[in-house]
Amino acid sequence: MTITANWSYPTAIKFGAGRIKELAEHCKAVGIERPLLVTDRGLAPMAITQNALDLLEAAGLGRAIFADVDPNPNDLNLEAGVKAFHAGGHDGVVAFGGGSGLDLGKAVAFMAGQTRPVWDFEDVGDWWTRASVPGIAPIIAVPTTAGTGSEVGRASVITDHVTHTKKVIFHPKFLPAVTICDPELTVGMPKVITVGTGMDAFAHCLEAYSSPFYHPMSQGIALEGMRLVKEYLPRAVADGQDIEARANMMSAAAMGAVAFQKGLGAIHALSHPVGAIYNTHHGMTNAVVMPAVLRFNRPVIEEKIARAAAYLGISGGFDGFAAYVLELRASLGVPEALSGLGVGTDQIDRMAEMAIVDPTAGGNPVELTLDAARALFIETI
């Protein structure tokens, strides 16, 4: 089956195998004449990245790249990226890669036009209105993984290198002008990254679906996103060349990010401090803590999860769904505990304090208190 489409929700999405060839065309369409391609260090030398640079160069748009990006991008990476943007006289960003490259690229385009520090735009109240809009550069997003969904998001997660705290930076202009979803770019992903990013997409959909806030459109998107992950993640892991599975996982990733405007929850609230302190893979961390959070939320979400289980073809209601999550993790090689990711017990109190003030904690169906967060960390480590 050939999967090719043009969507305008929530932004212009050019979806289909081989559509990276349109990169230069879409840069020009949004007024970018000197793009800076932002990606991570590991991806920079790879063929898919060099091909993207070839396409830009052949179209007369230069060959500029910034790749000083950590797996959990921080404010130092951002400062260096903005400096490179200005030094090169760039007028737009191609955010290229997984969550780190996409988040940092979007943040560079945003901060290139600001005079206030990045922390002034944290996703708190109406802080986003502090931004100077005219200086925000246009963004073309090109995901190379199927997990974060940052290519359709209005925020970036940036780590404060001093406090080791992950913060969500928000502005409507973070939303890329055009997103190119080419599943061929994900074919070379190692299995462990396919698993981690795929479980990240599932976590986004699950938490958005479970969130208590009223947003039935997002809830519906989250439900179908979970179905796509259930059907296609095992296939993508088993055969990295399965382009249909890769394409549907790219859809699920984007759907999760669209859906979580309804809210996230304790999975992410626990995962963020773990990643900030221990530099673990975000999606894999989400996968490890997921069963414990499901059990914690059961008193409030049992009926809702039972409906999701029925839609997903899982028998047994909530218990059946919880068992499916455990079976999926085991089949994909996800560690049973955070200790399997190198997380120790020495930072539990600190991580619990960070978790309850994480912006995602407020979307959890059950209040995440300090004692609850501490207990969840003890259970999952």
C-alpha cells in the first residue's frame, strides 16, 4: 500500500515516502533563503542528513548545519545555536531529527528574535505573550524518528544545565510552517530507538486519552494513535524496512503530539527529572514507568481504559489493558525497572520534588503528591 497525503492539521504536513525531495521547495515557499539545518551530533554525519543538505545546496539555499545538540537539549546548546543562526545570516530553520533536533531547532528559530532569556517563555500562564513575534524565524520540520511528535507541536523541552530541570518552552509560533513526514528517513533507526520512540508515541496517546480535561477531539485522536502503535510498532521493530509500519508509526507520533494538548500526566512528570539527571532516553523512560502510573491512576481511569481496551481488541477491561502493556514492553526488550537504564536510588527525593512541579503533572487524573511521586519512584527503580 502506498501512503501519501497532504494534511493541514495542525499545520501543513507533506506525508509520504520520498517527500524529503521537496525540502528546498517548501523552504522557498515560506520565505526561507538561507536555512540553518539543526540536528543532533549522532545524526549529522549520516546519509539522510547529508542528502538533505545536498538538496538545499543544489537549490541555492546553502549548506549550513548546527549539530551541537545533546540527547536532552539544554540552554547551552540553544545559546550556541542562536549564535550560529545570527553568525550565518540565516532566515529560517530546518529542524531535522528526533525530539532533540526538532526541539532545539524550533527553539533556535524562536529565540533568534528574542532579547529576554528563554526561561521567560516557560509554559506558565500567559508567559508566551512576552515574546517578540516579528523576529521569530520560520521553521520546516523533518522528523527522522516516530515518537516525540515535536514536528507538530507548539513547544520545546529544554533542560536548564544548572538545575538539571527540564522545562517546557511554549509559543504558538513554535509550530512549524511545514512538516515533511517521510517514512523512508526512519528506516535506518536502530531497534532500540524504534522501541523507545514508539513507546513515547504510545505514552503520549495514553496520557492524553486518560487526562481529565475536556477535549473530545484530542481524546479520539489519542485512541486511534494507540491502535496504530499496537498494530505497527511490533512490525517496525521486527522489520525496519517495513515502510507501511514506519509510515503508520510516523502518523501515530504526530497524533500523540496533537492529542496531548488535552494534557499529559505522571508518566511524563516522572520521566522528565529522570532524563534530566541521568540522561536516559525519554521514550524508554516513559515505557518503564508506564505500568506503575497506570496502577496509580486506576481508581479514576478504570472505566475509560476499559473502553479503550475494547476498541483496541484487548479483552479483560483495565486488567487486560495493563497486562497488554507489560507484554508489549517485554516483547520489545524494555527494561522492567529504571535501574536497567542506570538510574539509582540516591536521587529519589530530588526527583520526586521535581516531578510534582513538572508542568505535565497537572494533567494526571490523580493528584501527584510528593509522597505519591516518591512511592512511584521507589516502585519503578
